[in-house]
Amino acid sequence: MKRIISILIENKPGALARVVGLFHQRGYNIETLNVGPVFDGSYSRMTVTTRGSENDVEQITKQINKIIDVIKVSDLTEGEHHEYEFILVKFIHNEKIQKILKKLNGKIHEKDKNAIVMSAWGTSSNIEIAIKAIGKANLLEIVRSGSIGLHEGEKVLKI
Amino acid sequence: MKLSGGDLLLRALREEGVKFIFGYPGGAALHIYDSIFKQKACDHILVRHEQGATHAADGYSRATGKPGVALVTSGPGATNAITGLATAYMDSVPLIVISGQVQSHLIGTDSFQETDMIGISRPIVKHSFIVQDTKDIPKIIQEAFHIATTGRPGPVVIDIPKDKTDPTKLYEYKKPKEVSLRSYQPRVLPHPGQIKKACKNILSAERPVIYAGGGVILGNAHKELIALNKLLKAPVTNTLMGLGVYPAKDKYFMGMLGMHGTYQANMAMHNADVIIAVGARFDDRITNTPSLFAPNARIIHIDVDPASISKIINADIPIVGQVKESLNALINEIKRSKIKIDTEALESWNQQVAQWRQKHGLDHELYLQKTKSQMILPQVVVQELYHATNGNAWVTSDVGQHQMFVAQYYHFNKPRRWVNSGGLGTMGFGLPAAMGVKLAFPKDEVVCVTGEGSIQMCIQELSTCLQYNLPIKIININNEALGMVRQWQDMNYGGRHSASTYSDSLPNFVKLAESYGHIGMKVTKKAELKKTLEKAFSMKDRLVFVDVYVDPNEHVYPMLVAPNGSMKDMWIKKNVKA
Ligand SMILES: Cc1ncc(C[n+]2csc(CCOP(=O)(O)OP(=O)(O)O)c2C)c(N)n1
Ligand SMILES: [Mg+2]
């Protein structure tokens, strides 16, 4: 089952590597990874998506929590949550691709006689569907931000 | 007064109470070595290989409970420290490794003796620091010691680029009054609700077992463990790492459990209705096949590390907390409780354990047996050693059959006395670890029980022992083979001894010891064993290397049947299953 794990981590050299390394050491895969400083910039918020059973995720969140630089960890998939992903796509003029992306909040950022650059965002499952539908033809480049997410309602992950 | 980076470091170490630095110099660490020379803040012990430095610091730490400190240079110095770090990490030992690093502006350029120490050591340390600003050194040292010693302890690396210890750059010595890390709050108290639940289960148990591990030593909670069992009178077993936390001479003690645990300990675990796991982690060398583990037991698991709980065996009642506080809470709850222990059930349970012990328990009087053959059994070496030292020695060991024989036959009555690499199983650990123990307790008897294979992995430290006058005793249980490997080959590979023997090319250990300036003794006959050991131990101020040739065909038993066995499935002697 797909899991979305949110991590607050000190913005220190090597901290990110400790988290990424841990997934590998403990035999779990990272599907997507997003990280950036938040609030005063002294710490970052990471979102990692992975696959695993309830037990796997319990074990991995415990292990992440043990990393000294990690301030907080939360498994968003445990409850209701918001989750989105952002993509940028460069492609050769093509109606079909434009249409698919338009449906996902698509926006054109650059257009010349050969190619178009568009952005889009949506739930990562919709993004996945879109990527499949786009296929390979006419596609030049695609880049994904990886999932980001928040708990629904009153629950807040903050220090 | 302003200080250089090296001087800041030494002062910070002294303030942490560091007496010894085990180390080996080299370019990137030379500023620090100059500070060591000038400041005389701590005694430096010059080892002969950085692996020796880490194991010696580790041994010091295991014996005293205080962090041991190793200092190495960059590149090969740092990589030589890796095995020692991994050893300490697996056994949760607070070890501090300070590594020199190339100058900051050279990092990333493949400069001479550059390795990414932080990167290489990342998976085998509790935490690591790289010094980016010299004036932070005191604070970093303070945090490193705090992290290494609190919560579930573990090794910490501090990597210091050479320019950060430049003797011409001086700084004020400043550090906070106390450590405060928002991301690390290791002190956890047990949840009262969980303690209540545990108490209820324990008191209504008919076949309880206490399964205590190295966490009880690390948490300094052996007194609490003994106090708990004063109330319960349940059979107790210790892991390899936990030996000594519960006195071996106590009548409720069943011996070690697991792969080479006693018959009664493994049977009791398998048949228990409640298992009280304290500071133990259900290692695969304990549980055998996890799905077949203790089928009828409710598991109460006390550990300071939440990640250890339900990792391998699901805990019915997890208790996350310091072992000491948790045991105290449990004891108080039991005293308050209205439920009374079913003493009758306990009695028949203890009788059952006694029957198991009688049936297939270890024979602790093998040394009294009269046999025609003069061949020495390795088990008898340990039994004679126990008597020669009145059971009071600090014993380190290496890895293999000899290690298991010590665990089985040397009765440890106090915690910390047994110093071995249980988690990583590092051959080469024993001798340097014994140096660390001897420096910590110079008046006590310190013995390294080793094998002719293991001892050759850090034999160079004999030279260190001469330089610092460390009169430890080395008992080399010489079976002329990588005995444990050969045992597996006998049992699982049709007796094909692939790369496990070398009897034609062993060194003359007596001459070897002598050439290092020590005393060597060789024993080949049973009749000489006791006398030789007594003679060795009478030489109080000399290191004596006793090379004991033993029966090379001995195997370690019991041994859990694997794969697909449970804890009740054991080989009890050659070709015989219980
Ligand atoms: C550094 C290292 N390499 C390999 C092993 C695998 N190993 C485990 S026991 C053993 C044999 C040890 O031989 P010896 O020290 O003579 O002890 P014995 O089993 O003969 O008592 C080996 C090679 C290990 N534990 N550590
Ligand atoms: Mg051997």
C-alpha cells in the first residue's frame, strides 16, 4: 500500500542523506521525495512516498524518528489528508497532451513554433493517470515534484 | 585565554571526564596531537592499528559505562576505524571517534588521504558531526557525549578538517550550560497504563520467564531486575549481551538462551505463557524462526528504543521507557496489586525447568572428570579459568566456539564483567577490548579468552600492552582451526572443511608473545592445565599468553536447529536432537 510520510528535519548538512540512506539500509524503496526549508528556514519539511504494509511503515517511521536530526515524523496515510503533486512538461505541439494537462490545472508557460512548456498539478494518482495517457510520442521532458501533503482538519505537523 | 581548535577539543574532552584517548596519528590529526602533547589533559594510548583503538575505547566503555574515545587521522585512519564503529553500533556502546579530515578547501577534490568519513560511517553511527566552525568544537563535543550516552546509547563520529585545528587561529572557549536539542529528547518514562497491564499479566501468569538483555546493563538496572525477581521468583535467562545482569549463581538463573543457549532456557522460552523481555531485542540468534517463536506466550517488552519493539516479534504489551524506571514502576505496581502470584503454579514451573536442566543441562563439572586421554576439552579450559580467577575476572573474548564456551561455562555474577562483540561478531575484538578494560580497572584481573584465529586479527596490540604495561592474561583456546566455521561445515556441508584449517602454518605463540616482550606458555596435556593457569595468574605484573591446545573435534551444543526450527528444536550433542 502507498504511504505518505511527512518529516520535519533540522536544516543541517547531511541530514537529508541520513533519511534517504535509512530507507536503503532498512530495505525500503523511496517512490517520490520532496524537501524544502519551511518557517524560519532552520528546519525542512520532507515528504516521502513509499510502499509497505502497516508493520513496515510503523517500523520505518520509528527508525526515522531515531535519526537525531529528525524533529517529527507523521504518516499522513494513517488518516484523512490532502496530497498533491506538481509536474512540468515540455512537448512538441500536440492537442491531446494539452488537453490532458488542461484538465489537471494545466498552464502554458512557454510556447514557440516547436515546443510547449506546461505545468499541471493534482493528486498523484491523477498525475500518474495523466502521465500514462500522455505516452511517449511528442513528449520531450517531464519532471515531477513528488507528492506533498498535509493532514486534513485540525491535525497539524509543526514544532 | 584564547585557544586553538586542538586545545578547545582537549579541554572539552577533559570536561567530559575523559581519561584516555586511544589513537594513532597522521597528517590531518597532527595539530590535535600537538595539543595532546602540550596540554596533558588526557593520557594518550598509542595503539598499533586504528581498529585496536576503537575496540580498546569500546572495551573501556563497556566496562565503565563511560564513553571511550578514539582518535584517528583521515583516509586510511578513518576507514580502519569502521569495524570498531560497527561493532559498537550493533551493541549500543557509547563510543566517540574523532577523525581528522583534510583541510576544508580540499574536501571533495580527492586530495591526499581524503575519504568521506561522515558518508562511510553514516549507517553505523548513532550520529555524526563535521566541524565547520572551530568555535563550535566545545559545543559539538558536549552534544556528542550527550547523544552517545543517553537513550539507546551508540557511537558518535566527529570529523574535524585540519584547518579547524590550526594552532595559529585562536578562539574563546564557550559552550552552553547544558545540551538542548529540539530534535532529540531521549528521556522517556513508561506509560502507567502499560505498567498496569503488564503487572496484571505477570501476576496471573503460570509459566513466566524473564528474558533480559544488554539493555539492562546499558541502563544500569541490574539491581532493579534482581529486585523484580525477588517478588516473582520466575526463571530468568540472559542474552549473550546480558550475561551478568542476573547473577549466574542464583537458583532462578537458567543460563543464556538462543542459538547456543541452555536447553532449559530455550525450552522455558518456548513453553512460557508470559515472557518479560527487558532490554533485549529478539535477535535472530535468539528467536530461531520468528513465526514459531513461543507460541503460547504473551510478550511484555520493555525497551528504551521504540524501534526495537515489535520489530521481529509482536509485543502484546509494549513498554517504551528507560529500563530502570520501567522496572521500578513495575515493582511498585506489583507490590500494590491485589492479585497475588500463583505460587503453586510458579513452583511447578520452576520444577519443570529443573527437570529440563537435569535432562540436558550443561555439565559444569567436566573438569573433574577422569579420562584416559590427555586431550583438553575447550569447555574445561573455561571451567578451570573460572576457578583460577575465583569467578572474579573481567573476561573479554573474540568470536567463535571459544566465545560460546565462555558464555556457557564462566558464571558471570556481575554486570559488565563479560565483554564481547555479540551483535557484529567481530573477530579481533578481544585483545584491544581487554586493554581498555585493564586501563579502567588496573588492579583487577582481566582475561581475554580467544581463539588462534581471532587473536591474529589484532595481535599487533601485544606491542601496545608492553608500552603501557598492561598485564592482561590471554587464554588462547587453540583448536588449530576456525572452529565455529568448521562446526557449521561438519553439520551442514558434509564435513568439507573449506578454508577453515591451517594447522601447518600457525605461529609459535609462545615465541610470538616473547618477541613482544611478554611471557608465553603452552599447554597440551590435561594434567598441566590447572598448574599452568595458576602460574600464569600468579604473575601479576606480566602479560601472559597461555596457548592451550584443545580437542579440535569439539562442537558447541546445544544448538538451535535451523532453518525452520523453533526454540525447542535443539541439537543436544553430535547428531542427536533433543
Ligand atoms: C572479522 C570476522 N571475519 C570472519 C568471521 C566469521 N567467523 C566467525 S567464527 C570464525 C572462526 C573463529 O576462529 P577462532 O578465533 O579460532 O575461534 P574458534 O571458533 O576456533 O574457537 C569465523 C571465521 C567473523 N566473525 N569476524
Ligand atoms: Mg580456533
